[in-house]
Amino acid sequence: MILVKNKQERNRFLRFMAVGTIGAVVDFVVMNFLSHLLNMELVFAGSISFVCAIISNFILNRFWTYPDSRSRPITNQLIMFFLVNLAGVAIRVPILYFLEPKIFQLLSHMATSHPFSTEFLAKNGTLALAVTIVMLWNFFVNRNWTYNDINS
């Protein structure tokens, strides 16, 4: 509810989303490179790409979204941020593992004309869903734990 009423919190959420968008680009680029060019399984490629996105997101959130959050040393805050994101992996991996084959199967049965392979669409659609769910988790938990040392 504070997000709706408090302009500063809305601005933080918008910045968090912008950072998340940059992190998602990092995530998608790394995942596609690893899974399509190196033929790595999606769960592994998606896990590595997620770690790359975490590092990018932490740096941008620390210095842009929450610049007034300085009561904790950066290493402590990085550990907290990483733990929240590690829980995000626990949400993400089952989505990637269980949903991608179902989306692939669904898309395989659809008669549509597009320039992308069914595999490409299934992997990226699954990752997009996982990124959205985990982004919401990350914002609310990080705001209330990792960055709880700032005023609302």
C-alpha cells in the first residue's frame, strides 16, 4: 500500500524496474548465448545468466535506486541482496524446468508463421515469465530487508 501512496517509494520501484530491465537484458543475452550458441541446457544457462544479472542489478540498485542506503557495509548488503536473489533462483529454476517443455509443446501445436523457432520462443517466453515473478519477489523483499535502513 505504501507503494501506491508514497511518491518516493513509487520512484524507487520505477528505478528498481529500470534496473531490472537492464538486468533482464543481461539475463536474456547471456542465456541465449549459452543455450543457443553453446548448446547448454536452459536450467544451467538460465542460472548462470541470473548470476550475471544479480551482479549488474546490485551495482545499479546500490548506487542509483537506493543511494541513501549506506548504513551497512557494501559487502553485507551484497550478501543480503544475493540471498534474496538466491531465493529467487529457488522460484525461477522450477519455472524454467517444468514450464518450458509445456510451453514448447503448446507452441508446437499452434500453426503460426514467425521468424523464430519454437524452441527460441518457448525458452524466451518461459524466461520472461520467470523474470517477472522473481522481479516482484526481489523488489518487496529487498526493500523490506536489504534496503530497510532508508526512510519511506
